[in-house]
Amino acid sequence: MKQFLLLSLLLLLQPLAHSQNQPIAIKGQVQSSDGKPLPAISVQIEGTPYGTLTDDRGFFSFKKLKPGKHVLKLSAVGLEAQEQTVEVTAGQTVEMNFVTRETALELGQVIVNAQKNRYARKSSESVARIPLKNLENAQVYATITSQLIKDQVLVDYRDAFRNVSGVNSLEQISNGRTSAFIRGFRTGNYMRNGVVASQLTATEIANLDRIEVIKGPSGTLFGSSYISYGGVVNRITKKPFDSAQTTISYTGGSYALSRIAVDVNAPLNKEKTALFRVNAAKHYTGSFQETGYQSNYFIAPSFSYKVNDKLTFFADMEAYSNQGTNTGIGFSPKAGIGMTGYQDLNKIYNRNYGSNDLVSNLKGYTFYTKAEYSINNNWSLSAVYNYAGVDATNQYQFLPSFKNADTIYRGIQRYSHNYYNQNAQVNLNGDVIVAGIRNRLVLGVDVNDAVTNPTYLKNITFDSVSIMGVTPYISMDKVQQMFSQKSFTSASKSKITYYGAYFSDVINILENLNVMIGGRLDKVDSRGTTNLLTGATAAAFTRTTFSPKAGVVYQLIKDKVSLFGNYLNGYTYSASVDKNGNHFNPEQANQLEGGVKTELMNGRLSVTANYYHIKVKDKLRSDPTVAASTGFQVQDGAQVSKGVELDIAAHPVNGLNIMAGYAYNDNQFTSGNPSIVGKIASHAPKHMANAFVNYRQPKGKLKGLGLGAGVNYNSISYYDDANTFTVPEFVVFNGVLSYDVQNWTLGLRVDNLTNQKYWGPWGNPQLPRNFAASVSFKF
């Protein structure tokens, strides 16, 4: 393995030989006359197509310019235009700052107007691990911004995904962990700042800057084990900035919702090279059902230090503590009792037959560090280390199941699970001219260790009760007594390590034509799973695979309309064996996708329309020639997921923002188990649609008053791959009301306005009509 890492590092360093070209760069900041940074101000270079908007801290930058004189122009609605001229030579980085004649207060509305599309992010560095504009990226992705989360008065991480086409995020089980179904494939929320973090706890939104939903199999850059063939979810956390600011908010609402959150940011020295920020939250909520509650604490400090113009360090951590009842798995269907779908359970929608005495305590944590070094104007190097874990000792999971149409069993599972994951990643980024052609590339290596310390599991059936009768009390004394008389159902531990080396290069063949190529060499080393009851270790294996990707983007109208296509690959390792004891090749998913992206009306209208076709081959299933109890499998299955998606983000007039999406997904099994061939994959609605419209009064006596409405639709789907039990279609309407005045923000959200009864993919009834009211103060 040392040889492998050494070879990878040599491959990373080799392209430095091409770094002789030293294009110039111009950077700066726009401030108001009273010294406040101004975001979303337009900065243009006269006589060129180059233009940008200042970021949230008023900064802007241009790279790869030609030597000579450049005229920078500053503009925004209601802002007196300015321009400055600068002459630069090759290899030089020039700083040019602007100070407006207007104060920040006078420009308060200008900033809102200038940010033409409140919910659209036009570029990303993390999606492709290369800084690319959306119109330059051959892959489809959606960004859920913290501004959108704020405008919708959201406190639940799952609810944010209602704004992305083709994503079903109604699943929440066990410790509160959630998953999203993207293009019909279940996707965990493992990625945090581009590296693997814990998935086994609820995800807190207090420390989120944005959520990136990257669609399609993305094994080349992100590996195989923590993504799905439908895509990957990457959580980007908040970072410190160079001005002092504190925000305190409180949210209260239905079912005893009570939440307080604090966001404190401060520079630690007068040079503002050392910055600190901390986000914290205390969250409590009950349940609309007869039992259930969650009481959570969360804190996330972060720190950045700029050593010099070349070297910057960043570190943060998240600590999470949960006490409450574990989210129920929901009712699994049972054949022969006259039920065909969850609509048949609407009569017990508000029942869960559990107990608030089945309390579990769980702690989760993440430590993250990153160093960034600018080698020169062309090359930069970054190194990341992340450690995440979960301590889940003596967890109680309530497991109801049907005995018959009128009676249920009340099962309880007790388990202890200690899990940690550590990840190291090194990336070398370049932006170089080779033979007159621009190359933007990343070369990287990563190592990921996943360790599950002893997991102990016991199951009991506490009793059986009538579904329409009074729910008998569950005594913890009796529960403990019953568990003391039970043997362990299972007890195990495991360790697995993943190694990867990858590259991706975006090549500008023409000014409006770029081609992306990339690949990943991936190795898995599983030490197997040790049965602590017998001492036997099984399923140890080592496998290596290569994952390619490619894409092309042609800008039909420069910076306005792009045509794109991509080929993406994903893969999954398995520890299973056939009846001869042989391990299987990795399961493979290959995607072909094409479409159009637009940025029209001077950035006010962003549209992505695309068609995709994902074919999964070498799927495993039970070997039909031997008894199922043997666990032997065969590798002859295939699945195809294909569909179309449409995403729109629009800002047609000042104050009005619109987000809308539609997705059609046809996800079927094409070979393998005869009982499911030709059937639709479970949890994959064919039709999904979403829309959110928000209007905020830009001026006058009602300035700052906002009104919004949203709707989400899911067509019928299936609980099982055999399509014997349905999850009904639903339409859910939501509304928000807000008011911004000086440093105060008031918000009111009402979800499920029509009090629709609708179900999650695992049989979890969703919230009836509910409200949340919030107030926040910033100083």
C-alpha cells in the first residue's frame, strides 16, 4: 500500500512541469461608504465577456487574463456606476477595491435587486472538484441554499429536498437518520464538505450553508460506498467570515416544537486573518401520534487562519446529542389480510402503539480539517482529514407488525452500535494552458476507513394488541426483564478500507466547447465481519475496479445557453459468494445523459432540462438452485432507470422568486428474479413535481413583507419490488409569511394546508397540517 500511495503522489506532482504559464489575476472587494461589504454587485471587464457578482462578503476575482490595461466597471440598480483602470504584467496579481458613494443602509434594497436570482447558485467548486460555472458543467446538479431554507422557515433537514426535482426525502428512521431517493435509487446523506461523514444520526440544518444534490452515478470522484446510482448529496457547512455578526433565532410550533439557534461570528485579530464562528441549536419536538418525541442538542465551532497569501488552514467540528424515542420503521405489509396499500391504514394514521418510555440516547461527532496552499497562479494543493463517529449504546427500536387485519405484534429491538469513519484526501488543482488549450483539472487520492465496533442485537415480541383498542402501557421493567432472558440475535464487528486515485480534466477545445474526461482507480480491502458469538470471520475480500467518466458542453450562446452530454459510472462491491465460494465482480451502473442549460434574461431565468438513461448490470439475487437459507447468490440481474427532468429558477421581476421542477422516472428490473422482472423498483414514483413562489415587497410602506406558497406532488409508488403494496399518490400544499424590518426577521410557515394523509416510503405517516413561527435578531 505504501507503493500505491507513493505512485499516486508522483502522478499528482508530475503536471507541475507544465506550470510555466503565469496568467495574471485581479481581485478585490466592494464596500459601502460606511465600510460594509456589498454582495451581489456586478463587476465587468470592459471590452471582454468577463463579468462576475461579488460574493456574500463583497469579494470578486478574475483569473487567467492577458497582460495589459484592463478597465473594471462596477454597476447595480440604484448604484452610481464606477470604473477603474489597471495595467498588469504576466505573473502579477493585482488587488483593486471599490468604495461606493452610498451607505449600506441606502443600498439595502439595491443588494436584493442586484442578486437577480435569490435561489440559484451559478457555479460550484465542489460538484466537479474544479471551479466551474453551471453552464460549463456537463453534469446536472441542484443547490439548496441557506437563503431558501430561511425563506421557507424550515427546521427539518428532509424538508429542504422538496425543492429538487425527482428527489423523494420522506424517509426518516431509527436515530432520525434520513435518506433521499434520487432517480429511483436510495441515497444516504454521507457526504459533508466533499468527504465521508457519519450517516447514522439526524442531520442538523443550523450549520448548513447549502446542500448540493449531484445527480447520476458519481463513483469517479466520490467512490462507490457512500453514494447511489441516482446521485450523491453533499452538505456544505458554514464558514467564518471577516466581520463580527451574531444571529439569534427562536422557532415554535405544532406538536410542542421549540427550537433556539445561535450563530456567532467574529474575527480574532485586527488583521482578520484568524476567524471564528460557532453555530448551536437546541431542538425539541413531540409527535402528532400518541407517543414519540425528540430532544436534540447541537454545536458546531469552526476556525480559519490565513497564514499568508498562499497558505490557509480551516478546522471545524460538529457534536450532536439526541434523546428520545427512535423513529418507527412503520408497518410492513402482510399478505392475506386484505390490504393493498397504505391507504388502507388511514384509519390508524395517528396511532403508533409505542411508548415514551422506550428512550434512547445517542451521540454523534465529526472533526474536519483542511489545509489549502496556492503553489502559483496555476496550481493549488489541498489536504483534508475527517473523523466522524456515532456512539449508540442500548438503543430501543419499536417494530410493529401485523398479526392479522385487526391485531398487531409489538416488537422491540435493543441494539448497541459504535461506528466511526476516518477519511484523508489530497487534491491538486490546476488551470493551465497546454499547446494553446486551457485545461482545468484535479488529481487526487483518498483513503477511507470504516469501522463498526461490536454491534449487539436482541429482539423480543412484547405483546399483541387490537389496532382499534386502547394502547396498553409498555413497562420498561418488563421490557428489561424480557431482554434479560433473551440471547443475542447477533453480535459482530467489521472493518473495511477504501483506497482511491482519481483525475478529472475539463479541456476547452474552443472558447465555447469543452470536453471533460476523468477516471478513478479504486481498491477495497475488507477484513470481513467477525461473529462475536462464534468467533468466526467471514466475507473478507479485496477488489479493484476502474470507474471512467466523460462529458461535453457546447455553449450555443456564450454564457446563456449550453448543450451538454455525459457518461457517468458507479459501482458497488459485495461480500457475497456463489455456491462455489467465489466472490463476485462489482455491480456496475452506467449513465448516458443529455440536455440543455440556460441563463437568460440577464441571469433572471435559469433552466435545466435533461434526459438520462442509467443501466445497472451484474445485480445479485438469491441462487434459485439452492436453498435460500444458504445465502448463496448469482449475478444475473439488471435494472434500467430512465427519465426526464426539468428545473426552473426564475426572478422575473424585483421581489418575485420562483422555483419549479418536474421529473419522470421509469425504473424497472429487466432481468434476474422472474418475480420482479418487468416490475417497477420500490420507492420510485413515476411522476414528481414541485414548485415554490415567493414575493418580497421591495419598497414602500410594506417593504420587507414576504408571502410564499409551495406544492409537491408524488404519483403512486410501491413498497416492494414485486409491486404488491402501494404507497398512494399525494399533493401537499405549503405557505409562508415573512417580514424583514431592520435587524429583525419574522416568519410563519404552514405545511400540509389541506391536511392530506400521506405516507413515506417505509410506511411512516407524514405530518398533518402543522405550523412553525420564528423570530430572529441579527446584530
